[in-house]
Amino acid sequence: MSRPAKRPVYQAQIQAVEEQLEALLEKDQALRQRVEALDAIAGVGSRPALLLLV
């Protein structure tokens, strides 16, 4: 009998942090603009941009 795959705890933690970061971006327009400026650079996505600025 096979077991259903469990979602690793760290994935849930990553999801929770990403949700908190998104909430922060909703509150802070200046931060959102800086993230968008970095995201416009080829090779830099929104996640690395956020992590650099926070």
C-alpha cells in the first residue's frame, strides 16, 4: 500500500513567508516600486528582488 505524499514543512513555511511579503508590498508603495524596478532587469525575478530589499 502506498502512502500519500506529504508536503514538506518547509514548503508551508515558504508559502507563509511569501504571503507575508505580498501583504507588505500591498502596504508599502515605495517598496513595491523598487521591487518592480529590480524585476524589470533581465535575470532578476520578483522573489530575488523582494529578498534583496527586505
